[in-house]
Amino acid sequence: MIYFTGDTHFGDPRVLRLDRRPFSNMVQHDDALIQNWNETVGSEDEVWHLGDFMSGRAGDCTELLARLNGRKHLIVGNNDPTTTTTSQGWESVQHYAELRHEGHHLILCHYAFRTWNQMGKKSINLHGHSHGRLKPLPRQYDVGVDGQDLRPVTLELLLRRKLFVMNGGDMDA
């Protein structure tokens, strides 16, 4: 299974205030995100993290990655320090990627695009950075934890949620 996430901001106390995450301290925050990740992602799964993984002051990135299930890829965000991008725990690190998955062409970047490659051919833009505050374009999804119940999500779940909203909350419509 392939999962997508972003904007975890492990060890970054700003998210408690700016994003109003429901934790009284960073230990609770980080423990909850690790638990949610590991409840969702299996050891053989693949995770694409779309940026802003952890604060440079939060400790050893390799140790944190070892606590998280799955094979992990990083799409670099604006708050990813060198200690994160050079960690040994990543399968790959890049600023942008394109994938074919479940019959869809996916465009992955930390930032939401106004236009993207093969947009006219129904490609999908997955991004982070906006913490669930940006009104998306069609076929554009913010996979950051703030808009995804603080856990990684599958493409299938993103598409199903969109269909649910488009059908006025009726999955059978």
C-alpha cells in the first residue's frame, strides 16, 4: 500500500499554536503522530512525506524515522533542515516527483500548484504546506496531517472523501 502525508513538524512547538493541534506539549504531539502513523502504515508499506517532517532542534531524524513504519520518501519542504534531508532513514529525497498509482498520474510537491504537468489529462496534484487552509483546485489534495486526521492517507481515501463531499454526504449517490 502507498500512503501520503506531510507537515508533521515533529518537535516544532509552533504547530501547537499556529495550527491549533490538540496537544498540550510536543511530547504528546509527537507520540500521537507516531502512534497514528504506525496504526495506519504497515512495515512493508510505502509513505511519501510531502515536506516539513521535523524541526532541526527535535533530535535525531534517523532515530525518529526508525520508529515509523514503512519505506519512507521525502519531498523536501520549506522547513526541512539538512539534518532531515541527509538522514539515512529515507528511501529517496527530492523536491518533486511524479508517480503512476492506481491508474492515476500523481504530481507530488510540498507546495500546491496553480497548474501542473498533465493537468488537462486529469493528473492529480498532492501537496502539503497549506495545513488544510487552502481551497483546492479540482484534482488537488492537501495530504498534510492537519486536514487528514493527523495520519497518512491513501489516494483511494482522498478520492472517496471527495466523492462523499460532492454527493452531499451520501456515498451511495
